[in-house]
Amino acid sequence: MITAERKPMEELIECLAPYHRILLVGCNECVTVCSAGGRKEVGILSSALQMAFMKEGKTLEVKEMTLERQCDPEYVEELVTHIDQAEAVMSMACGCGVQEIARRFKAKPVFPAVNTTFMGASERQGVWAERCQGCGECVLGLTGGVCPIARCSKQLLNGPCGGSTNGKCEVDSDMDCAWQLIWDRLKALGIEDQYEKNIAAKDWRTGRGGGPRKIIREDLVK
Amino acid sequence: MKTESVLEKVFASGELAVTSECGPPRGAVPEKIIEKAKMLKGYVDAVNVTDNQTAMVRMSSFAACVFIRQLGMSPILQMVTRDRNRLAMQADILGAYSHGIDNILCLSGDHPHFGDHPMAANVHDIDSVQFVQMIRDMRDKGKFQGGDDILNPPKMFIGAAANPFADPFELRVARLAKKIKAGTDFIQTQCIYNLDKFEKWMEGVRDRGLHEKVNIMAGITPMKTVGMAKYMKNRVPGMDVPDEIIKRMAGVPKEKQPEEGIKISVEAIERLKAVEGIKGFHVMAIEWEQKVPEIVERAGLLPRPTIDL
Amino acid sequence: MENFEPTIVAFCCHYCAYTAADMAGSKRLCYPPNVKIIKVPCSGKVDAIHIMKALEMGADGVYVAGCLEGDCHFKSGNIDAAKRVAYIKKLLDEIGIGGERVEMILMSAGMGERFAQTAADMTEKIRKLGPNPVKFAPKANNAA
């Protein structure tokens, strides 16, 4: 899922300071899974914001809504019924959702409530870790299912570097060395000779390097 | 011969090669690098210049190499993949070669986390293995990494690093094989204190005949104090300092520790001379460059061959 | 502030804390009327939003009372509750309401004295802290 974390309250309170009535919108997908912006979190943030305003002798009316997702225009459209009563919108979705709301409601200020972080998976309850950076050219078949772009601190395709210590990265002793993980997998699969095949320099055009990306499926476009 | 490099000529002659290294200054003070290099002149065949080592900004390795070349010495341009993309790297290689610098050491580089700009973007457009391959193709095919022809391709003598002491140990010979496949001409190892482990690695290297495909130089760093020994043991990733070394350093009074450290280094060199596949020594005396001449002399590595640049 | 009578909301778990409150009652132990008890099946049932809403609606202090460590009828509800309380305390500090207004307290069913003492201690602590600052704002029209 796409993971995110709520921004510090100080930052949120400051950006909402000029307003009295806002629409606070959560998302039922990724940010719900990582407990950052689902219905529960909308309720807690709404209460926290209102108390912060009340403390200063001000009021903040918060209309709480949680959409199925914010990255599809059909769902964002559901905000139409309440958008006019709000002076501003605060979205608890990832950056994709915030932008879709801004695109649809051009005259309404939209603010992010969370910092979108990475594409990752749950390691266990309450712990999410980065797994993918969307490089656009997946090499997981060559590396035993462990991504060197997302999980190696130096995104080496022919690692490990000389700083790998006890299976951990030189940057942080809690961070796994991706190449140790890759090697362990290659061994478990009995394909160690795969390791010595040098992987060629990456073409970053499939990733961020080529500019913002788009996928068009002609068979699905109406 | 693939290049005009002095270092390549020394290896080809069958003599043990000797290199050392200099760290450029943390400011626009060329006198500092010139002073360090002068201490080494006549005692080494070539001098490495580090590239933003430990991710701390210093005068660029390229610029510092130019000063060293102007002293009539042979520089080894260290370049990390952390700070530049492939365009900048190829551009710098053309520039360096045009200044008469024809040795390069290809490295990934320490993570910015360690340095004075932890907030900087980590480039790593290519990794050290791909970097070696890129320079080899520039030299031998006369082509840029993107495929176009190069006018007067740079004939660089290509080096890479090897760390037999990093984990996982079982991969360290295979990683050397990868670098050799990519086109490495010479290797400088991480500094060696655990001679047994190093010899074990060399065994693995020889088993696959890799010692004949690349010139391996053993890394040596003299300990100045027992504090330094402990620091390197506990705080530097990829470093293996056996307890006996700590004991030896701790066993002598403070004023005698530098001498003990040099003794340990000289003994290591003597032992490593006998190891088949060792083609030279890379003496790294960080901020202690003035001791390199003494170490080289006591290890019986003088005189250095005189080869014209 | 003189004559400030704090309102304290106490979420008490059925198996231990609420029974302890009963025990205090049958032993005729006095505790301040400031404490309003809400019975929950397990302290782990108390969610962050319940604590937030209590404060938002004007409670000056909130505590969650559950079983002693290892004794939770539902295995680890008390541990989950303690973690949530810690999280809310930090959030309340961030918005300037003050994490000291919320506490997690553990007790067993037989601890009538502890229940009464806790109620008294919490009331006094909140009295010293003063009224919940949200009470000074004009009433807002909140749609949930």
C-alpha cells in the first residue's frame, strides 16, 4: 500500500488558522491500512483540531467524510454535496487523493493532512516498510524477490557494498542489507550463480527520470 | 599495455607497486594537498585522492589530482557514484584525462548519513560495477555509455575496491569476480588487520584464478593510538580489527603507541609479500601522511622504479 | 481557580475496575463525585476517539482503568489500552491541551481502596491543572 503519516499538529493547525468551516476527508484504502487517514483517524483529527481551536477561543466546524478512495474521480465527485459549505478541504489521503480533490474543486483550497511516504508492505501489525519505488522496470525476478532499488540504501544493482555488516546496512543497524536478503534468497532457491551475472546500468526513463508518467490503456479508454 | 599509466607499467614489470592516498582540504586551500603529496614523492608510484570521503564535502578529487599531476606525480582519481550521474562522471573523466590523469578508482561511496550533508540526494545513477564497465567501454570501444563515439577516448587504468572483511564473507570472492568481469585492472583492498581472514579470502581468489586477472594491492593503515584501534574496531562498518592488535597497542605506553602501530604495519607488509597474488601495497595513513615514507622504507619497498610520466 | 470542580470521566472495565468501584461502594469508602464512571467490557474496548470526545465535550480529565498486568479477562486488552492512552497523551501535548489530563490505571477487582484513592488523586491533580481549555471557546456547530 501507499503509506503515510499524519503531519505534526502544529503544522495542521497553522494552515487551517484562517478558516472556520472545513471538510475533512479520509480515504478507505491505503491510508486506512496504515492507520494514517481512514475513518478512525478522521474522527481523531477532527476532535484534535476542534479542541486546538477551542483552546484559542476560536471555533472550527469540521464536516467529516471518508471516501472509498480519493484517486478516482467518481468517488471525489461525492464531495459535491458538502463542498460549498466548506471554506477549505483537508484531505487525509496520500498525495494522489489530495491532488484529485484540488483538480476537481478548483476554487477550493485543499491541504494535505499527511506526509505520503512510500509504497510498502506490513511487516507486522503497526510496522510498515518500504518495498517498491516504482522504477518502472521490475528486476525482482533476477534478485530472488527482493528489490535492490527500494531496499538498498545506495540502490546498487550489483551489491553489496563494503559497508554491509552482519546483514545490516551501514546507515542503520536496524536496516536490513538488501543484498544480504537477495543472497539468502538466491541460496534458498539454489541459484547462487545468478549473483555473478552483472546487471547493466539502469535506464531511468521508465522511472521518475523520464518525467511524470502516464499509462494509457486504449482498450479501456471510452 | 592498455594505457600509459605509470602504475600499469610497474605492475607489468613484475615489481610490487606502492600507492598511498591524500585527502583534499575542506576548503579552497590547494597548499594543503600539495604539501601532503610532496611528502610522498619518490616513495610511491601513484597517489589516490579521495572523493568527498565519508560524505564530507572537500575540494574535488579531480581538482586535487590536477595539483598533484603538476608536481610530476601520478594521481589516482577516486570517484564515487553517490554524488554524480553518468553524464557528470564521463565529463569528469574526459577532463581528468586531458590533464594527464590516467588512473581511476571506482567506488560507490559512503552514505550521506555519515557526512556533513545528510539531507543531500543520493545519486547512484550507476553502481561501482557498472561504473567500471562504463570506463572500460570508453577506453576499449571508444564509446560513451549512451553509445556515441568519443573523440580521443581516455585510456584510463581502472581500479576498484575490495573489502574481504565486509559481510557476507562468502560473497566477497564472487563480488571480486563481478568487478573483474566488468573490466577492473587493479584492486585496492580495505585496510588489513586480520591477516588470517585476508589470507583465507586470497585462497578463494586464487582458487578461481582471479589473482591472475587483476592486480591486487593490499591495503595497510598504521594505527596511531589504541583509541584509534578501538574506534576502527567498533565504529567503522566493514572493518575487522582482531583483539591481538588492540592488546598490542594497549600494551605499550602512549608515547610508544605510534611506533607500535608502524611496527604492526611493517610486519603485515612483510607477511603479505609472501602471499601469492599480492601485486602491491596501498598505504593509507589518514592525516599521518608523513609516516608513509618510513613505512615504505622499513618494509623494504624502496627504491621505487623511476618511470617517466 | 477557586471553586473549580473538575469533571473526570473514568472508563472502567467490567471485570476489574468497575468491580473495584462496586467494592468501594459496599465498603462505604468515599470518593469524589467528580468522577463519572463509564463501564466497558474491557479497557481495550476504549478507543482513542472515546477519550478525545470526552475531552472535546468538556471533561477536564479522563482515565482508563483496567486489570493488572497479566490479569486481563481478554488477555491483553489492558496492554492495548495503555498503548492507546500513551498515544493520546502525546497528541494532547501537541495540541496544547496537555497529556497529563489522561491516565491509564491498573487495579484488581478487590481493590476498593485503590479505586477510591485513584479517583481522589485524579480529581486533585486535575483541580490543580485547572479547567479544560476548550471550555473557553464559543460553542461550535459540529456535524459528526
